[in-house]
Amino acid sequence: MLGFLKRKKVEKYGPFIYLSEPTLLYHTKTEKAILEVVEEKFNSNNILVPSDYGLRDTSPKIKEADYFVAVALLGKFTSLVGREVKMAQELGKPIYTMLVARDPEGIVYVWSEGVPEDVEWLSPEETQEFSQKFAHDEYMAYIKTGLFVGSRKREW
């Protein structure tokens, strides 16, 4: 009936990849860039993107994944990402980590096989504090640049 409202289904190819990322990155340019890197690295668009599921728990799908990719924002695993990394480790999944940080030139993505030893694992309380500070810093950047609308257009 309302066929024009349906999204065109893109045919999936390649191994199934479970992406674990902080909710702070949902629906951002950074998330889009991460997906491009993952697709290129694995020659696959068969990626579970957590933001497609909102805040629903997708962790049961980890056992189906061929590869697990965790995103460490500013060198930190949020508590949710950390919990999912532990699940992937227990299941013996091949794990890759993408470190995401900002430098004066823009955003930097560092790809790593396994989990780097220097990644900080945040507790739920630390995650909440980190998220609040991150959001505050981003808000202050809006004030400095005069951009108050369109957070999805910012670098992050």
C-alpha cells in the first residue's frame, strides 16, 4: 500500500560483524565513518549497528557474529561496550578495537587487533560521568562556534 515509504533493502554480503559502540556516537558522522572503516576492513556490510536498535539489548547476537568490533571513545570502553567485549571474549570471538579520538586536524581512528592494554574500562558510574563531561564539552564547542542546532552535522 504505502510502498514508497519502505526503505530499499540493501543486499548484505560478507561475514557478520557485531559492532559495539558508545551510545554517544549513535547517528553521528563518527558512527558513519566507523561503519565505512569496518566495511572496508572486512569487505562486509553485514554489520549489526546498535543505533538501529535504539536502546534495546542486542548482545544475544554476539554469539552469531564472525567478528566483534569494539569502539573505545577517547581510549575508554563505556560500561556497555566493556560488558559486550567480555561476552565476546568468553565466546572466543575474534575482537578488534577502534580507538576514536580528536586531534587539531579532526577525528583520528586507530584500528587494533584484540584489546589494547591501555584502554580504560569504565564502570556504570564512570560512564555516566564521562558521558556528562563529553556532552558538556560538546555543548561548549557549540557556544564557541556559534552552532546551536544540528548536532549530527558536527564532527562527532
